Amino acid sequence: SQQGEEDPQALSIQEGENATMNCSYKTSINNLQWYRQNSGRGLVHLILIRSNEREKHSGRLRVTLDTSKKSSSLLITASRAADTASYFCATDENNTDKLIFGTGTRLQVFP
Amino acid sequence: DAGVTQSPTHLIKTRGQQVTLRCSPKSGHDTVSWYQQALGQGPQFIFQYYEEEERQRGNFPDRFSGHQFPNYSSELNVNALLLGDSALYLCASSLSSASNQPQHFGDGTRLSIL
């Protein structure tokens, strides 16, 4: 079963624009992580945000977490063609060590 | 510093057969998790191994089993293969079994069932 759902399912933008994708989840969590997956490859960890944090930055990435709404957002600023990939959020289901992934957002950045 | 390696990269089997997939974790990591990713979907958690024991399990039948060796490498075994088992199987390693550890993924084994 999928814990989270990303929105939108697909997003197409031009280089230089910002990309925002959202994640909703169902149970209480300790942490939420975001991963990127290039076509046919494994996932790459981007950022981890703890349940007591509201915002976190890493380079061009900004992640927010609203535990009252059970939602998170990932903002990629000044996007590049190399950012083209699928993006997934993942949470620890019901405070266990099981990492449960969402359905993903497919991002296409046109040069 | 080698990352997570998986073998084989591709595999074709027929229904009813058995398959073994292998994973070597990133150097220094002691925990291995396995995921099944169907086309267009997110990875689904199968199970996690730590200290050679299965510590967590997802919603997968007993046909899916695994093993972790003293050197922390791991195998995923699937018996009585079904068409629906066709997927990308991903292995991920981490420093511990705690959920606050980033997972390092291999590039997966693409399993096709005919």
C-alpha cells in the first residue's frame, strides 16, 4: 500500500522556472524524506525533515512540513534540464522503521 | 567507495519458477531493505534486514523471503513466480535500521515474468 500521494502526478516547466510538488500522507510520522529517481535508475536521497521541523533547505531545494495537515512540499528553484526525473516522498509508517513511498511526481524540465 | 550494487541487472523467468536477487550494501552500512517498484508506481517496502534478521516486513506474501549474510550483503528470494511479480526490485542500504537514516539505493534488478 502507498502511504503518500504526490500532487501533481506530472509537471512540465521551462528551465529557470520553479517547480513545486506536494505530498500528503495518512499516519503519524517521525520523519519525511524526499527522493529523486532518474528513468531506469535507483532512487537518490535529497533531503530529510523531522516531524518537529517546519522547513528545511538544501541548495536549490526547499522542503516544508505541516504535520497538522499531514502534508509536505518540495520546491526546486531555478530548475535545470538535469532536474528532469520522478520525485517521491517517503515516510515512516505509524512511527515504525518501514519506509513507505508515495506515488511520485514526474517532472519534465525543457531547455 | 562503492555504492550499493545489485545483480543481475535484468532477469527473465517464467511463471512458477524461483528467483534469487543479490545486493551488496554501501561500505559501512549494516541495514538492507528491499523494495518492489511496478512501472509508474512508487517503491513498495518488502522487508528490512539488520543483524542478519528480518526486522520489518511489508504487505508481501511468504513467497518473498530473504537473507542477510555476516558481511551485510543480502538476497531476495521469490518462489512460485506470478506474472504480477514483474517489476524493478530495488535494494537500499543504510547506517542503521532507524527511519531517520537516508536510504542509499542500487539501480535495481528488472525482473520480467513470461
